[in-house]
Amino acid sequence: MNKKLDISSKKLGKLTQTNSFKSITSAVLCAVIGIIVGYIILLIISAPNATKAITTILKNFMYFKKPKQQLYYFGSTLAKSVPLILCALSVLFAYKAGLFNIGVGGQYCVAIGVSLWCALNWHMPWWACVLMAALASAAWGAIVGCFKAFFNVNEVIACIMMNWIGLYLVNILMHQESVMNMSLSETFQIKTVSRGSLMPSAGLSSLFNDNEYVSIAIPLTIVIAIIIWIILNKTTFGYELKATGFNKNAAKYAGMKEKLNIILTMAIAGALAGFAASFYYLTDIQQWKTSSSVPAMGFNGIAVAFLGGLNPIGSIFAGYFIEHITLGGSFIDMRYFNPQIADLISSIIIYACAFVLFIKDILSKIGKGKDKGAVEVKAAVAENSAPKDSSPGGDSPTSNASANGAKGGE
């Protein structure tokens, strides 16, 4: 029985020291911290209504009693989590290669412009709009990669520069009567101009009470996340990317094409941001308005990537969770609270994500301390269970008895 318990404790100890366990634990702690701090703020604003408000935010679509309404708003949450997840994939893919893709907002912005232009002006089919958007954002990301590879320009500086260039180019591109409703200062709805450019539902909308925004973008996002996981963990290319990220010079001397890897990494990261924009805007869930700031979606993707433990699969759950909290805030009682309180809670969680790596480091140290303590305990038990000498000379009782018997025989 003790042996079985010892084996189980060993397995549990190994499990708690895995990177996946530490990532999940860190993410959960960040989420809990954000919710607790948000609840405290709600208590300060209106203590009698705080518990109901935080419950409503956490429930989201479960706030409604009718199953049909629940399905509809669940579908909306899934649809709106798509760009967050894909932006997170863009960030983590570059991060694995040692690059901080803070330019995901600019790449996302460029893809919005290209996908909407192809849909509203050229009336291209949805798949062509997606492809064009992905290629445009991949090229936008590759420019940063070239600056980094050939001129050693810091990718953060290059990305920030490209973000603003991309934003103003899209503002200029979209300010045309063929794509923008000038009276509303926003782009036309795709369904009124070119229905063939909308992302197809493939019957998924009927599963969510005919929610028109639910499309094949949702399963495609999951497939892309799985493909990214396979590339990073099961391919030579992924190994080379991570090796380049660990040490660019070592990768170079090992025969890897580090410059090409950097450019390809940023191009793929850009393409992922392109998928995020096209999958979202081609559902007609939102129209583009002339903006003076880079879309926040890209920056939120950075937080989701870290909340998901820089893991493609983890990013799926992290992206959905953030969107779940954000949309849940729209259902709280506006007589007592501003719906933006949910954005505040999301922001706190996002801010807490900055400590994910710090929390993982603490968990590693705790685990090492436990392992060290276990080794010391085992050593003490082994020492206590060892047979002790009873005679001053150091002979064992058995040897003494044998010696006495020999003497008696003589």
C-alpha cells in the first residue's frame, strides 16, 4: 500500500513540475486575481449589487433563462473570440523564435483594409478575400523581419513604425465612396454589397439559434491553432525557429539559415494576424470606421498569448475566457454599474498576465524545494532503517554469537 502511495506521489510530483501544469496554474491564478480585484471595485461602487454584477459577468450567456437566447449569445462569444485567439497565435509564434511581435496590431489593421477592399470594391469570394488579407499582412510582417535579419533593427521599434504606417494607409484606402458610407463614416455592410464575400456558415449558425455571425471561422481557428502547435513541436522547421530564438549565433554556426528563419517567422506571424482580421470582418459583425489609433485587438492578443502559457492550444481557452468576461459585462444592471466594468476586469487580468512568467518561476522554485525536502526525508529514513552495531567493537550481534559458539566448541 505504501509502495503504491509512493508511486502515486512520484507521478503527482512529476506532473506538477511539467511546463504545462505550471502554465495552466499561472493562468488560473491571473484570472482569479483579476476577478477578485474586479469584485472589490464593484463592492466599492455599490456593495449591495456587487455580487449579482460579478455573477452576471461570469455567467455571460447563461444569464438568460431561455436556451435559445443562451445559444445565440454563446455563438456571439465564440465568433468574437476568433480574432483574439489568432492574434495570440501570431504573438506566440514570433515569440518562440525570439521575436516580440508588437506589430500584430498593424498587421491586423492592414488585413482589415485589404479584406474589406476585396469584398466591397472587387466583390471577390470570401476565400479570395481571406487569402489576399493573409498575403498582405504576411508581407507587412516580413518587412519587419527583413529589417531585423539584414540590418539588426530592433523588431519592437520597426513594428511600432509599421503599425502607424499601416493604420493611416488603411484610413486612406477605406475613405472611398465605393467602400465607405460617408454619412455614417463607416464601411458598408458586406451582405448589402457582396454576399459571396461573407464567411460561409456551413450550417453552424443553425446550431446557435440562427446567429448569422457564427461561421466556419470558428472551426478554422481551432484547426490553425493545432497546425501551429504541430509546426512548433513536431517539425524540423519549428525546431530551427526555436533554436534561432534561443541563440541566433549558435543556430547560424549549426548550419541553420537564421536570417531566412527570422523573415519567415515574421511573415507567418503576419499571416496569422491577417486571418484574425479577415475571419472577423468578413462575418459582417463589425464595420471599419476611420480611426486615429491602432486596433486594440493586436495588443490584447499579446496578453492572451501569455495567459495561454505561450501555447497554441492554451491560447484558444485564454482567448475565449477574455471575450467571455468582456461580453458578460454588457448584461450587468446599468443603473448601478457601467458595462465597461467588464473591460476593467479584463484589463486587470491582462495586466496580471505580465506576471505569468514570474509565477511560473515561483512554482518551479517551490517544486525544487519539495524535491530537495523529499530527498532529505528519504535519506533520513534510509539511515534510521539501517542495522545499528550493538557492541563497542563494531561487531554485529550475529558475528558475536558465531564467535562465542566457536569458543564453546574449542
